[in-house]
Amino acid sequence: MRYLTILLLLPALACSGGSYSGELDWLAGCWVTPDHKAQEVWVVDGERSLIGFAVSINDNKIGFYEVLSIKQDSQDTWVYNAHPSGQAGASFKAIQVSKDSVVFANPDHDYPQEIRYRREGDRLFASVSLLGGENSNSFDKVACE
């Protein structure tokens, strides 16, 4: 699975800019669930954006994947863009940013309407939900080895 992720992200890695020193630098890296069935990778693409890829594996086959990006818009607001497999893309604006967490929201989207990330050491906690945390699905990931 690690090789698949690296292979799929080679174009992004080749295009990524220099060092990243923005507010969301703590998100960059490779993250995997403890059962190794889902993985998410974020790489820096300049000073105001990250590019990501998420994949879930079921029975040694890709069950779901999505191409992701987080960029600052002209008002310096972080915008999370998701392009999931088999679905239309969606954008979510940051409504809360701190040194180790971020919350993105789009009240007009069906599901999810909120996307949350929080980092604690080598662990990344993510969740998707309706506004206010209803119907939440959480993901606990650790740094890839």
C-alpha cells in the first residue's frame, strides 16, 4: 500500500515547492489507520497550498480514493477541495484554524458538511460530519513507518 501511495503521488511530489512554513504544516506527511486499510498523504505545494491523496483498501483492492488540496484563497482563507472517486468535487472553507487543528465547513454540501483534523504528536485525528458534529465518522491515523 505504501508503494501505491508513493506511485500515485509522484507527480505532486515532483511539483511541490520548497519548504512550507504555513499554518497547516503540521498536516504534511503520511498517515495510516492502525489496521492499514486507509491511508492519507499530504505534501507541500508551495507556501499557500498542500496536495493530498486518500485511499482505502478492501481485500487488496482500492475501495475508495480521493484527490485533495488545501489552498489559501484571495482573502487568505484556507479552502479544502475534495475530488472523491465516483462523485462530484466539493469545497469547504476553514472556519477554525489553530497550531494543531483545523475545521472546514460547507453547509450547502449534503455530506459531509464539516471536515476536522487534529494532530497530537505522531497521531492524526480526522472526522467528517454534518454541521455541529451530527452523524460523525472519525478516523484515527498514525504516521506511516
